[in-house]
Amino acid sequence: MIEYRNLRVALLGAGNVGAQVAALLLEHGPELAERVGAGLELVGIAVRDLDAERTADLPRELLTTDADSLILGSDIVIELMGGLEPAREHILQALNSGADVITGNKALLATHGPELFEAAEQVGAQLYYEAAVAGAIPIIRPLHDSLAGDQVKRILGIVNGTTNFILDRMHTTGATLEEALATATELGFAETDPTADVDGFDAAQKAAILASLAFHTVVPLESVHREGIAAITLEQVEAATRAGYVIKLLAICERLTDAEGTEGVSARVYPALVPADHPLAAVHGGKNAVFIEAEAAGDLMFYGAGAGGLETASAVLGDLVTAARRHVIGGPGIAESRHASLPILPMSSITTRYQITLAVLDQPGVLAEIADLFREHGVSVETLVQSVASGPEHTAPTATLVIGTHEASESSLAATVASLAASHVVESVVSVLRVEGL
């Protein structure tokens, strides 16, 4: 039997993902050693509470509250604590000691990524983060390596399983958002406080990471436009279905040129109408999918489990094998390519399509006045569907208009909606959704 030298591995955090990583590493250590060419010795697991319940049965002797000593005695450090601090401090400590670091901490990378990558580059260490976006789906390495010689044009991502579960349940069962959220919570798809998911914070963090990687440019989290799904109604979902669309919360990362000819990057998150025949429309339940449009490679889609302890542990262990192989082969880590320095363009610079639902007075001349408002802002109407007039007795009857636009700038579309809302023939702007994936 071949004997290998050992690489010392420290694990920070033994929550849902961390406990599974530890259990798999202990169970499959000999097999992983054969793949790496070195033993992977789990030397300790730093936890806050030694007696807390865990999702896997871990050896008590591996648990410690002394993260500092554990870090300084390791070749590879896996950070799965979550949160910004002390995770940031521990990762910097590990990198500065020369250890490679593996993390699944999307919030930390979206907030402090440049600082951490610079620290790794300064000492020739490597920071791996496949588990930070879309759980088990391999998306970071394809963008980092496989597509490094291509030019990515756009990424459309369903990167939050909770919101996808909610919207899919509304679409397939006719549940309201509140009912679908309650089911998601009961089944474990949603946290007790679902704000990070429902309001789009989680997806925005992942969009910042994907955009930074795909376009070789630092995209700060605060530059990501964010809208959640809290205002989505069952009526909107049903209307979308009738029109041949499905509503999905999308993380959109795009390389584009604005009206002034400036090439830059847009990163945004919002609920959007996706054509029913687009591959993303078929992503059901809590699954994730990332659809990439590249200049040479064309259209690519990566699909799978976006969360879950065991599933995410797979991504972590994949990074661990890669990091360990680098230690065996030798040589410094490969620096992140974040030097394109493209400007971050505001939402007003993007071009998209709107579907606008209006409650309007049912009287002659209304359609002509609404058409004038669209024309005034340079927006072309593609489709218009009018419902049967309705209204309480002794009040002016109203009708519902569902208007689909041709592609136009966000600024022109937003100005059109504002003018519609102020018009005396419009009772209310019932809903506005963008259309993506055409």
C-alpha cells in the first residue's frame, strides 16, 4: 500500500454544511488521498459550542473553540462559519500564514472579496469558493477556468432555491405567496426569517460574485440593483402563464455598451418574466440553474441542487482536492483575474422589455392617449390585450390593459410608467415586470 505524506486540514464551523464536510472527509479520506497523492488529515474543527447538536456524528476530540491555534497549524483551512466576522479575520489569518483557504461564504466574498483575494496573492496562497454560489452546481470553476479564454456576454441565474420554490409553487398549484412561503418554511426550504431570500439579498451577493468573476472586474455588492419577490401576486403569476411566461427571480450579470458608447458591466436581481420555452422556465422546486451566453461557446446551462448540507459539501470537497493537488505539485496560487476594470453601469443604462398591466377608464380615446405616452418616451408597443370592462354600479367602468413593449432603455421604460401613473385615464398601474431570456 502506498504511503502518503499528510496535509493538515482545519475546518471552521460544523453547521449543516460543515458537519457533512467533516463526515465525508473522515469517511472517504483514503480514497481522496489516492486522488490527491497526499493524505488529508482533519486536524480539528473549530466551533462556538462544543455541546451543540450537529447533523453528523463527529469525534469529540476533533472539536475545539481555539480557532487561532488550529489555523496556524494547518496547510488548508475550510471556512464554513458564515457571517462577516470573525470569518474575515480567520481567513486573513490563514492566508497570511501561507495556508490555502476554501470558503462557501457568499456574504463575505461579496463584501470583502477584493481584500481577501489580494491577501492570497501577496503570499502566493489560493482562495477557493465553489460552494459560495449555487451549492453543488459547478459554476465557479467553469467561469474561472473553462471560459477564461472566451468572452461571457450575459449570465441569467436562478441562484436562490427558496424563492424558486415559492414562485414555482404559485405557478403549479395556485398558492398565494404567503401560502407558498409557509410551505417552504415547513419543508425546510426557507428560514424562519426569510428576508435574505425573499427580498433578494442572497441572490444579490451571488450576482456580485458571478459578475466579478465573469467580467474580470470588481463588482461591489452595493452596485447590484436588487428587487425581491415580496410584491408578486398570484394574479401576476396567472397572467404570466396565460401570456406564455413563467416568473423567476433572476440574477442577471451582463456586459453591455450604454447609449454613450461606454462598455461596462451590469449586475442586477429582480423577478422577471421568462418565456415558457426557455430552459430556465423548467427549473422547478428548490433547484438552481445558471444560464451563460458566451461569444464562442454559445449558450450553456448548469443545473442542480443550489443548497443542502450534503450537496454543498460536494463542492467544498472538490475545492479541497484541487487545493491539495496544488500543495503536492508545488508553486504559488493563481491570482484572480479582476483587472479588466470595466465601469459598473447603472440600471438606467440597461435595455430590456416591460410587461405593464394597467387599470384604465373604459371610454373612447383612452388607447390613443396611452399610445401617445409610449410614443413620447420612444417606447414601442409589441402586444396589447384588453379585458372586458367592469366596475361597480354608478362608477365609471374600467378595463384592464396588459401591454408588452419592444426592447428599450430602462430609463425610457421607467419614464413611460411614471407618465402612465400620472395620466387621468389610468386608474392604476397594477404591475410592471421585466421580460428576460428572449
